[in-house]
Amino acid sequence: MNFPILSAIIFIPLIGALFILVTKGEHKNIVRSSKYVAIFSSLANFFLTIFLWYSFDTSTSEFQFVEERNWMEGFINFQLGIDGISILFILLTTFIAPICIFSGIHSIKFKLKEFLIAILVMETLMLGVFCSLDLVLFYLFFEGGLIPMFLIIGIWGGPKRVYSAFKFFLFTLLGSVLMLIAIISIYWITGTTDVMKLLDIRIPQEYQYLLWLAFFSSFAVKLPMWPFHTWLPDAHVEAPTAGSVILAAILLKMAGYGFMRFSLGLFPVASDYFTPLIFTLSVIAIIYTSLVALMQDDMKKLIAYSSVAHMGFVTIGIFSLTKQGLEGSIIQMMSHGLISAALFLCVGVVYDRLHSRMISSYGGLVNIMPKYAFVFMIFVLAALGLPGTSGFVGEFLVLVGAFQINIFVAVLASLGVILSAVYMLWLYKRVIFGKVASSEIKEMADLNKTEIYIFASLVFLTIFFGIYPEPLFNTIDISVSNLIDDYKTDLNFYLTQINN
Amino acid sequence: MEYAIVFLPLLGSIISGFFGKRLGAKSCQILTSSFVSISAILSFFIFYDVLTQDYSSNKLIFNWINSGSFHVNWSINIDPLTSVMLVVVSFISSIIHFYSIGYMDDDPHKARFMAYLSLFTFAMLTLVTADNFLQLYFGWEGVGLCSYLLIGFWYKKPSANAAAIKAFIVNRVGDFGFAIGIFLIFFFYGTVNYDEVFQQTPLLLQKEIIFIGIEFNLITLICLLLFMGAMGKSAQILLHTWLPDAMEGPTPVSALIHAATMVTAGVFLVVRCSPIFEYSQVALNVVTAVGMTTAFFAATVALVQTDIKKIVAYSTCSQLGYMFFAAGVGAYHVAIFHLFTHAFFKALLFLGSGCVIHSFNNEQDIRSMGGVWKKIPFTYVLMIIGTLALTGFPFLSGYYSKDAIIEFAYLRGSTIGYLAATVGIFTALLTAIYSWRLIFKTFHGKYNNKENNLSSIHESPLTMLIPSCLLAIGAILIGILFKEMFIGYDSSQFWSSSILFLQSIQYDHPPIWLLVITPTVVIVTIPIAYYLFVANEKILKNFVLKNQVLYNFLVNKWYFDELYNFIFVEPLKKIGLFFWRKGDINTIDRYGPDGLSRLVKIISDKAVHFQSGYLYHYAFAMLIGFSILLTYLILY
């Protein structure tokens, strides 16, 4: 494979963004051509990743499509490569990006050109995160994502956007500074930032704890874990729909990916040592945020809090270090990517029409918008983990995995399954059922063509992967097994070292 | 053939759900009804094959979840137990489909209604044809979903929406236990397929585990957790509160889901898992205890309810209790037999109630009825047949199954068996009282309805009466017809491949007095009830006045709703609010980002003062700094 397909995937959106940037002419023409460029480049990228998936070899856990270019001699290499875990995240990203672009075109009323540039740049950065095999490169992409997101919230956001953008920035920056220090120390300890080499090097045990904590601080904020989650509801509330979608569907997943790739891969002893911490925080997240979600009167906030709860399952699964747990968390992340994206789009649909996110402004939508009610119902059910939707597969496997490690954690986390039913169904009832709440609602139009296509694709995937998740399992199977084996051998190595 | 049985209803549901508008309501109704009927006819063929040729099959559809050692398939498994359930589900469902055509005649959303009904049938069929616990769970939650959708079908009614949510959530509480049971099974057995689990069970009998700080026998714990799911779905005491509320749904739904099929899924689960339950006497005793408590509790509440559907709902709850204690004393086949007969006569009672409600123009309160049996004789007869069958009047279907339950409980010979038999007989008495109260209040006495003229009371259309008739015939005959096959001497042959009996079932003749007592009680009650509820109502009124506390206790359904509201609903809301306001806003944000920014602001505010612009300030600061430096250098 000589064609640098990963570079192509990463940079196509950026090239698209550059195109949009340099277009000149009348305002109307600019807007139109930037729409086309954005749609074309993101869709082309999606099909390219489908091709990538098709040509991906699922029988090996080695990194594939590896590209290596010298950047700074002996220090940072521009090194890319993917395995069974990262390819799914890439697929998710390139699938969600066009949806965001469609949604943005639909609802962003000013500075559309700049908005599209921001989304495309964002896509490049996110893809970079999942492809990079060099710590510094990873860091650049990981934190680079902060900037376009900060702008998306800060420019196109709601009335309190500045506070939210600032809170978002402050939280994430705190984590990232620590991670940067950790990366520098890793280079200092091992002399390389090449991930493939690092995975084979055993970092001395005494360093692992601090390094793990530094990485943790960054990932825990991004994921977000309790108690670092308070930026998320605010960011979601103020962000435009497309921003919320990116945030929920992909940005949060970067942290889950980070935990899997780096925390487990590089610091097995520390991961083992801190597992109780992770479990505790996750269980608190699941129960605490579910209860908080119950009492929200803002739809976006409610869904944001439910995201925190869902991500709690992800961390439990990852650190259970069982096959079911890890695969469950990957599936959970994929399905949460679809479901949360869809739920935020659902909120976006009614927000575009009525300009309110308050649950109390709605009621009886089913009378006016039956198609919308149907779509919303599907995603509510998926969010509460109904069997037959992808939400169930992930959640259930995580719990199966967790149960083998710690029964108590699994039981407490299962309580979240009851609570999610409570807050999601209550939300649905208040928004959709009942009598038509006001005369403005009577004027609302049902889903239009674009919206139907977007939602249809999401509904299809949510149900398809709920009933037949085999393609996902096939892709991740070997890589996850390998991850667990490596982790176990490394851990044993360290443990025997201690005993001697 | 198996594929057709399971997937035809799904197909019908999809077509009528998505293309209902284009096809028109009429064609949707015909389409879904005929698809389900085909499925019912095929189910009879399967049943016949199983009966005559010991037919069994296990068809793999495709892989579902395949993660490490966790393998689960979609499959269709046919064995005797499944074949019986197939017949019950698809037959009753097809009858209800036809009945709905008449009942929902003036509803604007017929296609949607039919789609939900068919979807429910599909989910129920996947539940009974599962060969592993996860597919069972899929069907389990699937029927829960359909129940949710159908209870809330009239979405403009706030009470219907509340009832729908309550049903789903109470069931989720049960499913929480069920899910943990499945985790346990996978953890210790390494599989969730029935066959392998059942085979390995005898090897794990001695296993003890610590679960949330308490030591349990593994098998007992698994059984109790699975039973928790069953309690939710089958509305057993503690998790029963959703069932009476579920009557907010259209009556055909109550007949199909909340009487004949879905609520019996819990019984099905226990019977299906008999190869596990048989090894845990503790769990079986719990099942018996819960069953008989529910049977008694629900019957007492049914005595004083005034909503015709709620009475029947509590009666369902009570009869489900019978099925559970039958299973609990090891008479699984009798439990299934009662499930089978109950499906017919209870569905009949609901359809009959539906006709009554229809005749009275949507009146459901029996206090506003009465004296109409001559106006609607057909409905009257249907209800009488249903009531006779329910109360166990000799030679109708309920007589065979209910008496068998009491007899088997007695023959078990254990303390709990005797207790169950006693409760069974007493509850049979209560059942007779509340059933005849319903009949007499509805059809006899004075005409009490103020809104409708007596002359406006009319018989229901044929589309409603004919399906009810079929059920009535069933309610009369199936007891006699299927008695031998289900619970006769050779029945263990029939059940052998799906039910495990550790202790071989005893077919000794119970004492004659036991055989006679229940039918006698049931028959004697009829004239007494007539006297109390029609001829001389004063006695009861005085009784109620004297025992106001007891009466209120029953009318308020033993105060379960109030209790749960007090223990769970309100505190949860308060805790949620507390976490949000005090936790997120006042602690994390206050000392986190906001605190940080405040700190920066305070420091910078202070720092601003340093830049005063006066030269002597700077000079003074320099002097101090210089002297500190000097001191330091001198000292060290």
C-alpha cells in the first residue's frame, strides 16, 4: 500500500477548508460554493474511509496503513497507523462530519462560510487523533481540537456562549497542560515518542503513577468523568446544534480512545492500581448525573447529563479489562456517537422552529409532527438501552464485563439502566405527548427532506448495529484481544519484578 | 414455517406502521389481522406436530453478539412449552386483532394501533421461541415497549401517559434483577444458552457466593434474580402497581397484553427455568409465598374497586399469583395449564368488558351501570361464561386448572404447600365474590347511568361479538379437551423435554373433601352474592360504615402507590435537585472554574495596586527587596 490513504483521509477536509477560505466573489456565490465544497469533501472522505474499512485486514492486531515521515529529526515523526480499534472511530468521525455540515447549512444563519471551515478543520484534527502513532502528534491533534470547538461555541453559540466557551477552555486546558508535561517526561525517560515503540518499552514502574495521573487528568476532563463534567452541559447548551453533535459524538470519544490506547497500553501497573478510582468515579457519574438529568428543564442539558452517565459505562468497561468490557465500551462509544448525535439533532429540529430549549415550552408535538415523534422515540429508546438498539449491546456487554471483575460496581451501574428509562421517557412524555401546548407549536412543520435523510441514516445504523453488530465485533476482535494480552503480560512482568 | 410464524407479524407491523397512511386504515387492519391469523394457524400445525410426533427444532437465524466467550444467537427454538405458548399468543392475538377492527372503529389512528399490536405479537413470539436468556430479554423488553406504547396510545390523556411510563419503569426495576441474573449466569456458566445452562446446573449446586455483602447459594440467587424480573412482568406484589394503571390503554390491549400474554411471561420464565428452580427449594418457596400473597392481596383489592377494568385487572393479578404458587410447589405443568385456560377466559372477560364499555358509551364505573342484561343479552352471556370459567364453576375451563393447582399444592405435602392450598381455596371464594359483584352491579339491579338513556344502550357490532364468541367457546371447552394432555397421567411424557421435575409428580387422589370444597364454595357464593349486591344492599353498606378503616385500606389498594411515592419518587427528585444545585453548581463550579476565575480576579485586583504610578512606592519596594536580599546573603 503505497498510497498514503491515512494522510489523505486526514487532510481532505483541511483541503476543503482551504478551498472555502480562498473562494472569492459575491457573497451569495461564496456561500453556495462553500456549501458544495464542504459537503463534497466530507462525503468523499466518508466513502474513502468505507474503502479503508473494506481493505482493512481484521486478522491481525498490527498497525496497518502505517506512514512515517521525518519531521524533527530524532524527536517527532509524523507517524500514522491504525488498528481495529481506531478504524471504528475514524468511521464514526467521517460519518458524523457530513451530518454536522448538513445540519449547519440548515440552521446557521450568519458566517456560514467560516462555520464550515471550522467544522472541516475540526474533522481533520479529530481524524488526526485517531490515526497518529506519535505522542506529540497525538497531543497536537488532541488539543488542536480545542480551538475550532472554542470558536464554534464562542461565535455561533447561544446567549451565554462566552461563559461556556471559557469554562470549556479552562477545564480542558488544565488537563492538557498536565498531559503535555507527561509526554515530555516520557520522552525524557524513554527517548522516544513513537507509540509503536513505546508499547513495547516498559516504562519503569515508579514513573507510571504520576504519568498515568497526568494523562488521566486530560482524559477525565474530555470524557468527561465526574467531577470534571460541569463544563459539558454548559457547552452543549450554548453550542449550535452541529457543535453539540461533534462534541457529544466524537470529542468525548477521543478521551475513551486515549484511555484505551495510552493509559492501558503505556502504564499497565498504574492502570491496575487506579482501577478502583475509575470504578468509583464512573459509578458516581452514572447515578449522580442520571439523577441530575432527571431534574433538568432544558432539553440539551438533560441529554448532556445523560451523556456523562453513558460515558461512565465506557470507563467501567475499559478498566474492567475483560474482553466483553472493552468491546462493550467500544460499541457503547460508537452507539453513543450515533444516539447522542441524533438526540441533539432532534433538539436542534425543534429549536430551529421554536427557538426554545425549555421542555416546558413544548408538549403535544406528536399531534403536529408525527414523523419527528417517531424518530425521537427511536433514539429515546436507544438511549435507555432497549434491546434491539445499539445502545443495549454496548451497555450490556460493559456490565457483563464489569460483573466478572467487581459485582458491586456492576450492580450499582445497572441502577443507571432504570434511571435512564425514567429521565428519557419523562422527557419524551413532556415534549411529545399530551395536548398541543401552545399556538406557536401548531405552526411547526414536520421534518423536511434533508432532516428525514439524516435521521433515516442514523435510525438505520442504530437498529442495524443493535441487531447485527457482527461487523463491529469482527473489526475490533483481534485488536482488543491483543490489547488485553499485552496488558496482562506487562502487568505480570511488573508484578514478578516486585516480588523479586 | 417457524420463520413465518415469528416474522409475519413483524412484517405486518412494519407495513402498517410505515405505509398506513398510503394504504388506508381498512387495508392495514385486514393485512395485520390476516398475517397474525396465518401465524396462528401455523402455530396450531406446529403444536399438532409436537403433540403427535414429538417435533422439536432449533433454527439459527444469525449471530447477535459475539464477544470473546460471550456468544448469543438469534434463533427460533421449538419444544413443547414453546409450542403451547405459540398457540396461546398467536391465537389470542389474532382474535384481538379482529376485535380491534370493531372496537377502534372511530379512532383516527387505526393503522398505528394495528402496527403496535402486531409488533407486540412479534416481540412476544421472539420471547417464547428464544433458546437463550438474551433473546428472551430482547422479547421481554420488546413486549414491555409495546405495552408502553399501547397503554399510552391515547396520548392526549395525561393519565394514560403517566400509566405508560409507570408500566415501563416498574418493569425496568424487575428487569434490573433479571439482567443481574443473566450476568451471574454468564459469569458462572460461561454461556447464556438454555441447554448448556440447564446441563451445568447440577454441577454448581454447592457453590456459595458473596453478593452485596450477603452470602448466597448461587443457584438460589440466580433464581431469585430471575424471579424478580418475572415479578415485574407478571405484576406480582411489590411490583404490581403498574398493572391496574395500565387499564388506561384501549380494552383490546388490556385483553391481549395485560391478561392473556405479556403478563404471563413471568410464569413462562419460571417454568422455562424449571431445570434451575428445581434445585433451589428456597427460591421455590419464595415463588410460592409471593404467588399466594399476590393471589390473596389482589383478590381483596378487587372486592371494592368500582372501575370494571380495574376489577378484571386485579383479578388477573390474583390469577397470576395462582400460577406462580403452582410453579412454586413444583407443578409447572399445572401453572402452564392455568396460563392456557386463563388466557381464554380472562381475554373473554376483557373483551366482554369492552363490549359493556362500548354499550355504555365509554362508561367504566360499575356504579353507573346496572339493569341492562335484557338490553345486551349477548354481552351478558359472554360475561357470564367468562365469570363462570374464572371462578372455577364445575366443568368450565377454570375449574380444571384452578382446582388442579390447589390439589397439587395440597399433595406436595409440605407446610408451604398446605398453606398455599388454604390460601388458594380462600382466594377462590374471594374471586367468586368480586366476579359476581361485577356481574350483578353491571347487569342487574337498577339502571344507574345518568348520562345515557337506557334506550341508547345497544349491543356491540359483530366484529366485536364474533371474536368474543370464539373465546367463549374456548373458555368453556379447553379445560375438558386439554386436561389430559397438560396435566393428566401421561403429561410428564409430553413435557419431558422442556420441564424438569426433580420429584416425580404424585397423582394420588386427594381426599374427597378437598375435591368438593372449592366447587361448592364457588356455587354457593352465587346466590349469596346476588343477595348482598342486588337484593339487599343495606347489609353491605352498614358493614362498610362500621369498618371504614378496612374499606379505605382496600379501596386505596393497600396504599402501595402512596408508599412508593413517599419512598422513591419524591426523594429521587429531591436528590436529583440537590446534586444539581448543591453538587454541580454550588460545589464543583464554585470551587472549580468559577473559583479559579474569581481567584485570578482577586489576585489581579490586588496586583493592580502595586502599579500605583508613584515613584516613591517603587523606590520603597526596591529598598525593601534589596534589604531582604542583603540580609539573606549575610546570614547564609
